[in-house]
Amino acid sequence: MSSKTTTALVEATPSLRLALVAGPQAAADLQSPDSDAARTMSALGWCAAFVDTVRLAAAGGLIADDSGFRAVDADGRAGRRVKGERVRLLARCGYLAPHTSGLVAATEDGHEALRLAEAAGPGVLRHEADVMASVRKARRARQWDSHAGQDAHALPVLPGGGEERRRLAAARKGAERAAVEAEKTRKRIEALMRRARIRDRREARREAARKAERAAPMLLRGVAAGLAVQGVPGTGSTGHRGLPCAPCGRQQDAAGPRQRHGRTHGHGG
């Protein structure tokens, strides 16, 4: 090959010219897959069928009809069938968007996933059987959820994509609503406990009053009995005979001085 031919070939191939100027490492980088894209696609866990389905939707060639999903050509003629399970998975994870017209379009996340898949190369794609086995495992882990909820978590969403942002926003709103409900619940519980304490205090006062009422007759009987023992008038007892006389301490006859005087001087009846 002459020098003129080599020069013409290099000038006609800008990437090759750049590689020759930059050196062997740059030439290798041009031919190797994008490492960041490869890591992202590996984390997404896609298969070639997913890439083909999103590419078909991005080109406007995927529609939904009464029988499921079909590929259509540029003239709108229906072609091969597309697995409905695959379309629903990709749609519920934010890569496809069904329209009311029947057209299934690729979302912003879908277009970005296509770009990453092309940059990463086919080596990072998994076998469809392995992907669907992972999907079934993810569904079993969320048996409590609806079918749509299971599908929405059966595939990873695009990191930093629109679906991830939407879910984070929904999670924040859900957390805010939960915080509001928790505060309402706390206030209701506090009100119930406050009413319960008031009710308990009232019941304690009523019980104390009942005990006082039951104890009052017994206390009065005890006081009356004590007064009777001491000979207090009006208690129904004359008291003890033979009480000591206050001035001298000698025994005083309960009959009184008049009767003693009469007996002493012989005045009898």
C-alpha cells in the first residue's frame, strides 16, 4: 500500500486518525465497551430480549391490541407478537409507557437504558431464562403485594432516572403522611390517657367518700360508748358509783349528802 493510500485511509477515518495520534491506549479504549455503562447494565440485569423490546418501542413499532402486544412496521402493519409479561415488567419499572392509543413508547429511562446497552456491548447482557428466574424470585419475596407491585420491584430501576426520582418523591410523601398520622395518633392517645387519669382520680375520690360513710357510724358508736363510760349526761348512763371526791379523795356515796344527813341524825321516813 502506497503512502498516499495510507494517508487517504487515515483521513477518511477520524476515529482511526485520533487513535493513531493519541497512541495505543486510546485505540484500545475506542474498541472496548464503556466501563461505567457496563457496570450499570450489569446492575440492571437485562437480557437481549429486553433491549430489543425497548428498541422496538423507541422506534414506534410496539402496539397493544386485544390479543396482547405486537410489533408493527413503518406502515402500521401488525407483525410478530411480543411477550406481554416482558412489556408489563418494563413498563412497571419505568422503561416503557403504554398510551391510550395503543402505542407503547419508550420513556426517558428506556432511551437511556438503550444508550447504556449499546455503549456496554452485548457481553454484559444475561440469558433471558436467568433474568426471568430472578424476576420470579423477586415476585415471591413480595407475595403480600399486588401483581403490579410485584412487577414494579421485579427489575431494578435506572439509577438516577425518572422512575427512581418518582419513587423517592412518593416515598417522601408517604413518610410525611405517616408522620402526620403518627402525630395525630400520639395526640389521641394522650387525650385518652388524660381522660383516664381524670376518671381514676374521680373514682378514687368517690371510693374515699364511700369508705368515710361506712366508717362514720362505727366512729359515732365508739364515741358514744366512751362518753357513756365517763358518765356524760345524755349518754343514757349514770356513770360509776363511788367516784373519788375532788377535794379530799374520799369515797362519796352516790346517794347524796341529804340522805346521809338524814341517816346520821335519825330522821327517817
